[in-house]
Amino acid sequence: MDAMDAMRETARELVAPGKGILAADESSGTIKKRFDQIGVDSTEQNRRDYRQLLFTTSGLGEHISGVILFDETIRQSTDDGTPLAEVLKKASVIPGIKVDAGAKPLALFEGETVTEGLDGLRERLTEYRELGARFAKWRATYFIGEDLPTDFAVLANGHAMTRYAALCEEAGIVPIVEPEVLMDGDHDLVACEAATGHALQVLYEQMTDHRVDLSATLLKVNMVVPGKGAVTQADDATIAEATLRTLRAHVPEEVPGIVFLSGGMTDEEATSRLNEINRPGGAPWAISFSYGRALQQGPLKAWGGNASNVEAAQAALAHRARMNGLARNGEWSPAMEESAA
């Protein structure tokens, strides 16, 4: 099997039936906010203990196909000295890595950002592959506002993400591209659909021009939803319909899988909406999840920084992973939550 075939196989494995991705790539700032909520200091030891808890959950690989790691995490080991990436591999879970350096203000474009991190990326990808990473992630964010996002911001972010994807394929690592239209604001669902479609259209045009093999990539994207401050919110059926319509119009069929992010949604909303999107069937790509908060909120609260709560926290993670695994297949129902409560 050549390198490209191996990447295609990895991409397919990440969106296998009943499985999805655990996003555990929170930056130091983000994980500090999460720990602050439960009264735990964000020390390197506590962060390692928490991620060890997640990754050593019994049966993790039943519904989790891969885990996105932060740079610090891929270099850490368990209590017995086993690298965390190795722990995942032994559980039949594919290690991945966040490689972007975050969204920075886009010069002369007030209110817009461009994601940085291309400098030295070729060398970093080589090191990450040696550390066990088989896929990577790069996120760009788009704000909806008056005359936003601008065409230039969409183009700049699409270009950076495309260069990242090409470097990943050169290194034998599956690139996940993540253009995220943020929920901040009071825009309606139509505005989100337009912005999401535009970001996807520009991204895939550039990826094609850069000779990126789309069959060895995955898309991580927002669902099409109204802004958090919108007067009129939407039900799951409306969100699913708008999301599928947008994806069908702008995502090439060569892409093997699409995974959704869970930002701004409750645990159960993320599961319910994924289920609604998968329920009709017939999509040309596998549709799954790449959830951070929607998988971790329960385990984090159950743990609370107390070693005696590890088992309860792992049970909470296993439950949410199973619920989302069912939603990945369009087989979830609210009664399953109640029966497990």
C-alpha cells in the first residue's frame, strides 16, 4: 500500500459506521477555562491526568475512531510511562494533532481573522508523524456581521488551509480542514447557510487547484444554524435540511467524510442534530462527529479533579460516545438518554 492509499484508508477509518472523533486539542487557554469551571488548577500534571482519564476509558475504540491531540499532549505519557499516543493506538484509536497556531487579527480587516501556523509546518508534521500522529486539523473562523465575512477573509483563510492540507499529504498525514462559521451574532439561518456555502466553495476550489487529493482528506464544519442571538431559532429538522442542502451544493463527492463540530450546542443537541442529519441516509459522504465539549462536558464535571471520580468520569465519556455513535448511524432516540440516566 502506497502512502496515498494509506491516507485514504485512515480517512475512511475515522468516519467508520458507529464511530467519530474526540476533539481533545484544547489550547492552554481553553483548557484553563474548562478547569476553572470545576475549580481545578490548569497545571501540566492536571491536564495530563485528565487526558489520561479520557484515553484510558475502557472500550473507547468502540465509538471513538480518533482523537485530536494538542502539542503538549502528544508528548505526554501515562503513569506507567506509556506515551498517550501509544495508549490510543492500543485501543484501536487513531492519534491526530492540531497544527494551526490559532486565529489572529487580519490586518486592515476589522473584526476578521486569519489562521496562522504555516511557518515551519513541514518540519513539525515530520516530527508529529514520528510521535504517532496519522491525521491533523487546521481551523479557520468566519464571523457573520454587516458585510462580513468579506471575500478577502474567506480567500485568505481558504488559501492557508489549502497549503496546510497539501503539506499534510506530502507528509503522509490525513488533513482535516475546518472552516467554522461562528454562532456569535443575531444572524438568521439563511445568513449562516450563505456564509458556510461560500467558505466551502472557495476552500474546495483552492484545494483542487493545489492538487490536494480530496479522497485522503476530511471536512470538519459547523451545522447550518441561526446565530445565538437570533430572535428565531430553528428546530433539528430545519437545521438538518439546511445543512445537507449546503453540503450537497459545495462539498465534492470525492471527500470520504464530513464531521461536525459541537461549539455552542448542548451535549444532547449535538447528538440529536447529528442523528437528524443522518436519518434520511443516501449522502455521498460518511457523516459523523468531531466533538470536544459535547463529549467532554459530562466527564469533566464528574471528575472534578478528584482521582476517586475517574471511573464515573470514564462512564460519562463512554455514554456520550455511544450516544453519538448511534447518531452517526441515524439510530439515536431521546429515550436512550433517559434509559441510561
